Amino acid sequence: MKNIFLKLIIILALGSLFSCEPVEDRYSLPSMTLTSSDLKYSAVVTGNKLVLKNMTPEVIPYWSYSDSKGNELGHSNLNETTISMPFAGTYTVNFTAFARGGSVSSSVVVKVLQNDNSLFSDPRWAMLTNGVAGKTWKLNMVAPIEFVGTNVHSSAMDAIYGAVPGSGDWNWYPNFSDISWAGFENKEWGEITFDLNGGYNVTIKQTSTTTGSTAQTTKTGTYSYSQTPKFTDDRIIFNGNLEMLHMNGDYSTSFTFSNVRLYELTATTLSYAAVRADGQVLIYHLIPKS
């Protein structure tokens, strides 16, 4: 069963990698050398929509776009895509075309003239960020994690996509002393703040995961919140070298914290799921900073 979970996670990871990163297939790419004058593409702003279109034949496109401060906001390898741009400002769009003979890049600056707050009408935005004012979260040290096991009837992956906490395979450790086996320390782990003040801004104050250390690092940058109908696969994806607030222990190096799946989001709860290589799951619980 563990082998099945491991294969599934590897497949999912590879699928994610090849869906959002530039890929150079030496056997399918045309054998030609490109120059910037060969590139044909468009990046057009209409209202608060940025429409990207590759018109360079027989190449693999790769787009990235950043704000005026140089923060990368997202990327894509689609030939044509439309991106919501809710904030007024100046943005740089980078286009790279890959061929067997190499790659070449070009960039263009575009402007969004006004904000569009209607793009944040979903109440999940207010619960996560408190809008322009921002919202700060910290780890709930009364019930910091849930450990999700498996049995013959279902899997931890099934649990992520719909099980109810406290039932079935979910095993909840409500007191910190109950999870001492995991190697977590009961110390101040820092905080994470999301806001929508002119951008998708995030500030992360993370305590060192080295046992016994209380040193903290503070990083700022941007994130994206991918929302899905009925909260089936909502994700927070951090740009650059940023990670979700987390703790130490044997599991902290077994998975990534830069792309996390939300398990629960309310005005008072922010919980996210992390999947280990063997299919086990940890649910981290955060609460608003008082």
C-alpha cells in the first residue's frame, strides 16, 4: 500500500512540475536557432485581465510576470492564457521561447490602470487576509497538528479530499504532550501575515527549526491563492524562496511548504495539509494572532 502512495505522489509531483515549469524536450523541439527578432507574442491588458498569446511557431513558450518591485507573481507554459490582475500598477511580462537550438527571451511592460475589488468578493479572501488591513496567523500550540494514518478501508490521500476530522482514519492529538514523540518543540514558532494592500503580500516570521534555537528570520514577498468550487483543492502557493509557517521534527524535511493544500479556512482557523512520501499526512493548525 505504501508503494502505491509513493508512486501516486511521484506522479502528482511530476505532473505539477511539467505543468508550470519550462520543459525542453530535445526530441520534439524543432532544430533551429532563435533570435529575439524571431519572437512573436502579445501581452495585452484589457481592464483587469492580462491576455498572453504565443504566436511564435514550433516553440515551447514560458511566461513569467512580476510587479514593479520585481516580485514574481506567477508563470505559465501555455500558448495562450488569461490572468486576473486586480491591482493597479506596472508589471513586467517575460516571454521565453524554447527550441532545440536553445532559447531566447524578451520582455514587455504593461500597465493596469485601476483596482478591481470584485475579484476578492469570495468570503475566503476576507477570512485569509482581512483585505487591505491584513491578517496575522500563528501556530496553534494547543492542537498544532493532526496526524492522519491509514487502514484497509481508505487512505490518507482519501482523507485529504473529504474526510471529517475526528472520524475514520483521522487521529487527532489535542494536547501538545500527546505528540512529544514527533519531536516538536513547544516554543514560539513565529507568524505569517497575508494582506491585499496593493498586491498579494505576505510576511513570514519563522523560528529556526534547529532544536533549542529561538532565532527568527523574516521574509516578505508574494503568494497566490488558488480557489476551487466547494473548497475541494484550495491551495496557497508562495513565490520565491518563501514557505508556510511550520515546526520542526522528523517530518519537516519530508515535504514542501511552498505549495500547500488548505484543509480548513474560517475566520478563526487556517489549517493546511502536508503529505509525506509514504502517504501519511500532517495537518498544521493556525489561529489568528490576538
